[in-house]
Amino acid sequence: METHIVPVGFDYDRLIAPLIRDQFDVDRVILLEGTVGSEANVEYSRDITTKLEKDFRNLLGAETVRERIDDVYDYDAAFERAFDLINAELDAGTTDSGGESADSEGSEPAERDVWVNVCSMPRPVSFAFATAAHSIMVERQADRDRIHTYYTAPEKYLETELAEELRASQRLLQDLLEQADGEVSDVVDSEVVEGGVDRDRVEERLTSTTTLLEEFDERGTTIGAKKFGDNHIIELPVASFQNVKPFEELILFVLGEYGEFDSVSELAETLADELNEEYTDSFRSKVIYNVDRLGPGGKGYIEQEERGKSYRTKLSRIGELWVRAHTGRDGQDGQYRLDRGGQ
């Protein structure tokens, strides 16, 4: 069984053509469509998704599912969604909701490989899905050969061809106006160009075309830098190359719940309370050792800032994403809630 997770932007060929040409087995496709941007952009992407949905079914015989991504620039939410989707697809077919074999005849259900396409949609989604796939590979060592990320390069880009077509249209509009100006007489209305087209419409089209070409020549295919909250950049954290052990998980969950601690000793005291253990020097040393393993010199899930003789301790960006992907988050204060019943 092969599942392809495909974030859809403004591309069509790159999302389906390589699968047809390379004769991939595609059993299931999850098409992700964004809902942020101009109305024209959202509508165009939705039309592409509809066409892909139809062609994945008709050309590859795949089951197709459409899902929405509310904010294509929310990296954290995209990472969490990717983490849930990939894990769910890996687990699908193994057991049903009651824990019994999903195969009614009693044979082993087919394992499902998950392929994540990172060609299209804005970069935060593509990077989030790629990083989530990598994180799951680290956590699920036995399944790492079932998780794939892939990219396809286009045979050509249309932007420069569209620009050249605009230049040709610009020259044509200029020629029409010049010809009309040369033919003005007592019987020719100067407000109308050849063919009876209103002169104002031609001039308006020429002005807008010229302005657009000037912007393209000066700035390329995009303009400006979009602001996200207080910043203009979105941090794209790198996943750890090491798995998280049970006691390390507890440390991350507690940091997620409380936010940060002024010292490792304060963190150790809270952990002792969580575990109903006596706070001793030995327990404190165990916490220090594991925090070091989770810190910048280790797995990178924790950040520490020196404050005198103590170290202020909190989750790093990838640590926050790890906790977010493994627990629920309270929507009011933004803090992560430890599921003590599962510990």
C-alpha cells in the first residue's frame, strides 16, 4: 500500500506526472489545499486540487482525500498536522479500532508506505512536512524505510514566458495607439482606435502591462516581504537525529506545561513532585544529566541561558514542536498540558 501526501499550491504536473511516468503504485492520496492568500490565489489552487483529485482517481486508480490547511504560513501547525497524518497513515491497516486485524480473512494486513511530496505550496508547509517525516523516522526506527520525502524539478518555468508574452502585448498596444494617432482626420474619432475599440481601454491596458513588466524586471516574480506577527521571517528548526527516551520525554512534557524554569534544580523539584519521588542529590544529578543530553550539545530540544550560577531552562523551537506533536495544547494560555494518565 502506498499513500502520497501532497500539499497543493499552483502546480499540477509536478504533483502527478512523475508518478505516472515512473509507474508508481499509488493507492491513496491526501491532497492538502491552503485557504490563505488572495481570493484569486485560493480559487486557483482549489481548481488545481479538483483537477488532481479527478486525475489521481482516473489515471492512477487512487483513493483521494482532500483536507484544508488553514494557514499555510503557520509552520508549527503544519508540523503538527504532518506528524499526525504520517503516523496515522503508517498505523493504518495494522489494526482496527478494536485492536483486531483489519483483514477480515485473518491474513496479515499490508503495510503502508508514506510518500511526502514537497514540491508545491509555500515553503513553511513543505519544510514542516519534511521535518516531521524526518522526526518520525528517528522515533520509529523499524518504519524508517516506509517513510519517504520527494521533490520533482519542473521541465520549465512559465514566468519568463508569460513576461515575454506581456512584452509582445505591450508592443501591440503601442502600435495600435500609434496607428490610431496617425489616422486621425475629420471623419475619424480620436477616442476610438482601429476596429472600434475604446482608446481609454487600450491606454489602460498598456499602462498596467508596462507597470507589471517594470516590476517584474526590477524585482523578479515576487514583491516585498510578508510580516508574521512581529517578524518577517519564519524559523525552520532542524529535527534531532536521536530518539527521545522515557525520562527525557517527561522532562520535555513538564517544560512544555510550565514554560521555563529559572534553574535545573527548580525543574528537578517539579519532576520529583510529578513522579511522587523524593527530591535527592541523586535525583537532581539524574535530571542534570538528562537535561544536558537534551540541550544544545545533545539532541537540541532544550535551550539554557546562564544566569549567575544557575541556568534558565526552556524548550527550544524543535522542542516545542516535539511537545506539540505529542500532546494537546490549551488554547487559552498556549501552554502544553501533560497527560499524566498516560505516564
